[in-house]
Amino acid sequence: MSLPSPNSAENLIGYQRRLRIAVFNRNFSTTGGGAERYSIALVEQLAAKHDIHVFAQEITHNWPGVTYHRVSMPMRKPRWINQLWFATCTWWLTGSGFDVVHSHENTWHGDVQTAHVLPVKYTLFSELHGWRQVSRWIKVATSPRLLAYLGLEHLRFMYRPNRKVVVTSESLRKIMESTYPGCGRMMSVITPGITLPPLLVTPLGKKNARSLLGLPQDGYCILFVANDYRKKGLNTLLKALSQCPAGFVLAVVGNLSELPIFMEQVKILGLQCRVFFLGTLQNVAPAYESADCLAHPTLEDTFGMAVLEAMSYGLPVIVSSSTYCGISGLLQHSANALIIDDPLDPTELQHALEKALTQPLLNAELSKGAIAFANCYQWTKLALQQEMLYLDVDATKNG
């Protein structure tokens, strides 16, 4: 059988050979961050059409038709040694027998490489010149950890004719192209997506969700969803909340490892009765159902998956500008979101929160715009883009 031309999208869509695909993600769990949920969603969408094998060190996921391979973890820390170990093990285990190898991790091998975060090289050297740049290179040269990360990243994004590099936003694509110019011709943008909730939230549904999570029934509930509280702006949000009326409360969903530091800030600001730390939730749906808006004053987010998830529930969202958050480059201020210029300014955030929650016409407009936006970013559609890349890789290898 002759294979379709890799340059023909129509041929690829019609060419439905079942592929054997290896997927790498060290933590394959729905309670992980956006990168983990992204890789899990694509696996779930494509498992019925292809033979998918997941290679991970931590697995709390079970899906029909998916084969799971637990990779050993002799040591969790230092993380850079574990990263090298994982890369080596997966290279050994997937050297043959797979049509496509898809890595969501910093590994040197993989036909499809999905970048979820800013490149290490960019974070180390962006906007450094002269002696500051020389000093940073000296620091790198004397650090096995940084050398390991940079070395893996260089190999990961090195040009190969049958390699695809996927980024999650246009803002990340621009950064990647400036940092690793050679990978530009391999690059595609596939944003995160969502599965739309079956029904819109009703007042009774919101009441039940708040009861389930132990949240107060009265007042406005602001939702914050993140595992890295610092990077995603909880510090600024707490300051903004302290300036909001007493009827405003905050529900925080995510990893509690930073809880002691932020509990101290809550105490200092006198917010003990207004902030609720819910921890990591296996099912985040009740949190979205209970809220009146989502606040995402992130300092660094290549996309912002929580923002899209909240919009699918019709929540007004307040989010940092595209300088800080990738999804904001797709949003329209006051039409489907409120976009703040400075995520470190609690007063700007406070004003946005009060506008979103206390102005009924604006609230309704933001909710309507959020649902319309989310409808365009469903996993069922985005998984087809991912499948196209798989088929293109396979066709190139066998053409």
C-alpha cells in the first residue's frame, strides 16, 4: 500500500492506519498541572483510534485501550538526575516497535515534542548582554543541573526532518523561534482544550456545589486554580481580596505544599473567614460550579488552561495580559474576559473583580462571551490536529 504524501492534509485525513504511539509524561495524573491534563486529554481522545502506550513514573489514570508502562524512579531528587534517568529509560524502552514517539518531557528523543513551558535557555539568558551574559554562562558551566537541562533541551529542539515541535500558544511559538531558530519549520500550535460540561450551572447546582466544598452560600465566590501559588499570582489576589467588600470570598484549588506561607499572609490581611483552601481535587467541576468568577493574575503562563476550563462553565474570568499569559492573546477585553495589565497591582485586580461581579450587564456579557469562546476549543477538534501530526510523522518515516 502506498502512503499519502505528508504534504497532503486531505490524504492524511483519509489515511486511517492504526498507529502504535508512545507518550511520555512523568506524572500521568489528572491532579497534576496543565501539561499533565493536556497530555491525558489527547490520549483519551485518540485511544479508540490508535494503540497508545503511556510511559510515566507516577500513574493515577485508567482509560480503556491504553497500555501503561511505569518507569522506575530510583530517586525523586535531585530532579535533574531523575530527568536524565527518565529520558534514558524511555529512550531504551521505545527505541523500536513504535510508529510515533510523543514526548511531553525534556528528552532528546521523540518524533513529536510538546513544549508546555518557557525554554530553559530563554529563562536563563533572555535580555542579558555583555558581562551579565558572560557571568550567566560561567554559572551554567559550573552547574551540572543547568548543563543537563540545557543539553537535553538543545537535543530536544534540534532539527530533524520527521520531527514535530508543538507549542501551546502563539506567544510561546515566538519565544521558541527566537530561542531555537532551527525549530521554526518543525513547529505547530495546538492549544489546550476542554470538554464542555453537559449542562449550564443553575442556582441550585451552585448551591449544591458550595455545600459539597464547604463554601458559604451567600456572597460572591472568586475561584483560583493553580499548583504554583506564587507564579500564578495568589499573593496579589489575596491583597486585592482584602480591598474588596466583605461579601467577597476566595476558593483556592491546587497543591497545598505552599500553604503555610499563604496562610500566614491570610492571617496578616485578616482574611481567615474569607479564604478557603480546598487542596487538590480529583474532580474540579464542583469548584467551577460553585464560583462566580475566576481570577488568574499569573506572572508566567504559556497558555492558562484553568482560564479556558472556567470559561466553559460560563464564568467571567480576570486574567493577566498576553505578556504574562498565552491565552490572553486570543481573548477580547470586556467581551469575553477582563484583562489586567499588571498582575502585581492588587488595586487593578480589585477593580476588575468588582466590575465583573457587581455589574450585571457586564457579568452577563462576559459569561456569554466565555461560553462562545470555549466552544471553539474543544478537545474533540484539537485531537484531530494532533492526529494529523502523528500521521504526518508516520508518512515521512515510511515515505
